[in-house]
Amino acid sequence: MRAMTLRLALTLLATVALGACSRSHGDSVTGPAATQLPADATLHSIPMGAPPGEPVSIAGRIANPFAGNAQAVAEGKQLFGAMNCVYCHGAQGSGLIGPALNGSGWRYGGTPAELFNSIHDGRPQGMPAWGARLPPDQIWKLVAYLQSLGDASNQPSTTGPQAADQDPADSAHQGLIAAQRAR
Amino acid sequence: MIRPHRTLGLALLAVLAACGPADRKASSLSPANRPQPGATGATANFAPNDPPGEWRRQARDYANTRFSPLEQIGVGNVARLKMAWSFSDGIPYGHEAAPLVVGDTMFVVTPYPNVAYALDLSKPGAPIKWTYQPHPDPIAVGKACCDAVNRGPTYADGKLVFTLLDGEAVALDANTGKPAWRVRLGQPASGMTITMSPLVVGNAVLVGNSGGEMGVRGQLTALDLSTGKELWRGYSTGPDADVKIGADYHAPYPWLAGKDLGASSWPGDAWQRGGGTVWGWISYDPDLNLIYEGTSNPSPRVPAQRPGDNLWSSAVFARDPKTGSVHWGFQFTPHDQWDYDGVNENILIDGPIGGQTRKLLVHLDRNGFGYTLDRSTGRIVVAKPFAPLNWAKGIDPATGRPIVDPDKEAKVEEKVSNICPTHIGSKDWQPAAFSPRTGLIYADIFNICMDLTDHKVGYIPGTPYDGMDLTTHAGGKTNKWGEFIAWNPLTGERAWSIPETFMTMSGVLATAGDLVFYGTTDGWFRAVDARNGKVLWSQKLSSGITSQPMTYLGPDGRQYVAVVAGVGGVASQVMGSKNGFPPRGGTLYVFSIDGVSPGSGPGMLTTQGSKAPGAVYNAPD
């Protein structure tokens, strides 16, 4: 009962937050009811920095239930704008204030579960903890959107070696402007 | 026969001046700062009249001239400038500060994590005397819009005072590096950071804030220099009581008169998230006893969400430093639609206007207009474009308001092409300098325009409240992104200019040697004849220059010029992807004539190789 109330409150909060943004119009961002999401306990057991030689970390075994789902990717992209992610991480995740998210390197791990945790719990250099604002299915859709940017990471960098650096100071080199040119 | 002798004599004088120790305490204020033939006639008050060889605050003086009375290095010998020593801080964020020199000590404050160093200038190589590591909250790195920068410390009454990116101010004992106090002024989780350099007036440490891109409300706080205790706080938006508008206030123009304009010029309670942050420079006129403070762009950056003038964003306040009470306020860009801000430095000069000497304030605004205001009243004396612009057709002399071109107004979900200047303006925070010898203002400026599409945004604390979607390009057909200009503040005309391929975004140093120094974002550090714009010396450094050059007299009596190479900030955001843009860095370079300093330079080697005890190698004869 309590979990239901919390979930309802989170959904309501997210709806209010989305309502504030003109670009959040369109279809509902709530996922199909049947989708089975990974359990919280499993996600929180992911160790930071798996030991070298570990064949497959627990993080790598947790799949994003929305991976490759075009509708979910579209909803994730919409959230990326509505939650103001775009003004920190750049259009298509190319980096600006925050680090690039288009596959040019991951500071806290790039598996779907690690991305989920980064969004849900926040990270020390300014990334807010979105778990307080977004229900898990919406965070997984954001992850699905980020996974969809993976192709971009295979493109040759246009800004030289700095693009691969994980420091925000260097990811800023790419800039929103450069990113938006590529849009 | 006379001519060669004179030349020889001048050369000898130059050599003597360059090599002979000088009395550091002797006042060289006069005639060093006297107007020379051909000057505009503008002068300045160089209070607090620090020892001529020192540099105790970022702008050197209260008037924000960045003029040094030192003249050992001049037009005749500047070509012999060479590196004397250097110091690297190893930090990859944008470097926007000048070091300070007080007595025999140089003080350096780095970008985040805002480490402070004291360097002993009396010893060879200027070794580290003490280090202070404040460990600010790393959350601030992801809240600072435009890189984790810091614009440098200030020195007063034996204390080194500076701000920390995570919204704090700190005062250290300048002798030991031990903190005297450390005060929090806001929460970085909400988006507030601090990058500005404080100014100390009397016992008041004046500290502003950053976060105009995150919906942070602008504030200027006065802290007690000895304890850090808050003396007063004036906000940039909201009711008069919050802004500190009261009986002292006199509106420069009728539209700036009225009750609670800081709230009523906004829809609803939008002023609470309205920006107008105070991240630029503060200047002070001891005669009028007024401080001058610029305010940032309004939040959100999308104007469609905040109909009204949005006072007091993109404006300047004149306040009483003891109480914060506003004496006048003037808004450069009402209802700022382009992120133009009003934070740029206000340089206080006195000059003849219509046969009368007037107390003036010179402000090259991001919006492209060079304003010369009467600093007693806030009324415009001169307002002319210092760079090409097209968002306005001019300034209405009756009201002081820009005449906006409707074709260049920002629109939601509709692209508006070629707005000039771009969001960072024709000139950003990088401060200009003033020389009383020429009466001119010298500034690094931009030639950048934008194509802009606005998207409405929702306010989520601690995230960008932004909405500007833009691409930039060089203005005109020159593909020159930068320019160094000499500006006549009494007529609103350029004296001369030097176009640069890359953005020019450094502070400027002017000296009594009739030199002006500036840097480029591709790493050139140049010395120019202040009278005619002739480049006399250039040195390519290891990174781009977005810091502020300064000059000082060493304990050895020599004049040095110092600048940090460490490109970053908004320059890297705008030009970082351009071919040839340099990588980051963080190295302080110190130059002297022939590169001489204690322990370095030609003939200065104090040690040599000697045969080690027990050495067995015998060189063949």
C-alpha cells in the first residue's frame, strides 16, 4: 500500500514537472504495465569498479527492459529535454556543463544498470538524484535513449583527443553549440 | 650629431632602467599617470594608492583601471621581454584570474578546487611559502554554467580573501595561509556557485553570486572583513526592501521610478527564480562613497516566459558600501532576450564633457554598446556601439532604452538567424583597462553572431533554467572572432583596433610605460603601444589566455609582467571545436627584460657542476 502511494506520488510529481515544459506534450510517458523492471536490491548490489578479470559483472547481467524499444527511446528523449538534461549534457548527449553521454567514455560505468544508478542516485559532481523525481520506468527509458546514442560513439571525434576525456572541463570543449550543429 | 646621441642616451636609460634596482616604495604615481599629448583628457582616481610595485586586487585600484604606474618596461625595451620563471597548478579548468603581489609575496588562487598558493618572490624561482586547500563541494563543478572558474583573490588588511565555487567566501592570514573565517553564501545543490572576485571597501567584503543559468536569484552580500559576519545583503530582484531601494534612491529615468519594480516587472513570483546574479566586477568611488555592481541575465533565458522589463537583471546598481542602500539603478538591456547580462566592469574615470569635468562610469556592455554614464546619477552621457550589432537600432536618448529591432527578437520554436552579438555579447566579463596617459579604454572584444531558437523550460532546482538553442558564427565576412580595441570613452569612438583570428578573452593591463598587454584564446600574449596600436612584442604560450595580465616590482627592483595560460570558460564552449584551438593548461608565466630574475637569466647562474667525491671519470686531455 505504502509503495503504491509512493509510486503514485512520484508519477504525479513527474507529471507536474513535465507539465511545466512545453516540449513534454504528446503521448504518455508511462510504460506498458506488463514490463518487468529489475529489482531495487539487485541494482543497489552493483559494486563500483568490478575487479579486473571478472568475466561478467553483475551490472552487465542486468538488461534494460526498454532497450531498443522505439517508443521508449522516444519517451526517453522527451524526458532528456523536459528534465533539463539537455542543457547540461548537450543535445544528443554531447557534453556541455556535464560530461558527454554519447559513448565517448563513462565516468561511472556505461552498462544499462550503471546508467540507471547514475540517474537514480545522482553523482558527486553535480548530477542530481532523479530517483526522487522520476519513477523507475522513466529512468529506464532515459537509459534506453542513452543506449540509442551508442552509434554516435562509434563516429570519429571531430574535436580530437579531448572528446574522449572524461573530465567535464574537457567535455565542455565540444559544447552545446557544436552539438546542436550536428543535430 | 644630436640625434645619434639622443638615441644612445635613451637606450642607455632603458638599459639602466631595466637592470638597475629601483626603490619599490618610491611613489611613481606622478608624472607616470599624467595625460600625454594627444590624450582624450580623461583621468582617474587611483585610490587606495597602493605602493606602485604592488597589485593587491584584480583591478589594482577601486576605479577598476588595471593601470600600473610602473615604467621600467616601456615601448623602447618591451621587445626584450623573456620568461623569467613559471608556475604550473595542474588544474584543467579555465583560468580567469590575475595573481596578486603584496610585499615580497605573490598570491595565486586556482580554478576549482580553489587552491591558494603564496610564492616567495625574494628567493630564486619563487618557491611555495604556503598552500591552502579548501576542498569545496565537488557538486559545484556540475552547477557552474561556464566552467569551474575563479576570477581571483583580493588582499586587504593582512588577509587574502577569495570565493569558492561551491558558494563560499574565505579569508586567510596572508602570512601563514591559516583561515581566519570561511562563510557559506548559498547552496550549490540549488544551482548557486560563486566565481567572482570580492572587493573590500573599508571593513566590508563584497561578494556576489553565480547561477543566472540555473534560476538563481542574484545577490550581493557584505561580510565583515575581520569576522566574516554578514553586514547586509541586497538582492537584484524582488521587492524594494530586498533590493535595498529606499529613501536614497533617485531614478535616472522615469521608467526606473516606482515601487517594487524588481517584483512588478515580472509575471507572478518569477522574480524569485529570476537571475540577475552578481558574478562580475565591483568598483568603488571613495568621494561619492558608492560601489558599482553589475547584474546578470534574467532567468529563464527564454524571454517568452517572463514578460516585462525583468528588473534589475542586466543592470547596474550604485550602492552605499556601508548599508547596501541603492542610490541609483540603470538597466542596460530591459527584458533581456539574448543573455546579454550587465556584469561587465564599470571603470570610473573623470573627463571633460562639453567643457566640464564630469564623474563618469565607462561600461562596455555585452549588448555591444559602450556606455559612459554619469556615475552620480546613472544617466547616459555617451552610448554608442563599440562593435557591430543588429539587435538594436540605437539607444533612445530620452529614456536610455535600446531601440530593439523586432526582427531580432527571440522566438519560441522558431529560428531567428544572425543576431549580433551572440549570447556572450560583444565583450564578456574579461575586463578592459584604462590609461590616464592616453585617456583611452583598452578591451578584448568579440565578433560573434548567433542563430537562435528558444524552447520553453520548466524550473527544476539545481538544473539549467535555460532554453536557448543556438549556433554561433563570426560576424561579417572576416572570420575574425576576436579584436583588441582602443576606445575613446568621451566620444564613443574607436581610436584603433587589432583584429584576431581567435576569440580575445583576456583581461587587459595598461602601464605607465605606454604599453597595453592582452592575450588571445589561441595563446598569444601581446604588448602593444597604447598610443597607436602597434604590436611591439608577442609570445606564444602553452595554452590559450582567458586570465588577466598584471605587473609588479620584484624585491630585486625589477619590473615583471605576469599572465596565466589556461584556456577555458565560455571561450572553450564557443570555440573549443574550432580547428587549432589549444588544449587546456594552468601555467603562470612571469616575464622580465632579458628574462632576468633572482637565480635565473643570463649571468645569474649561482651553482655549477663540481667533481663529486670519489668520482673516477677522467676526461681525456
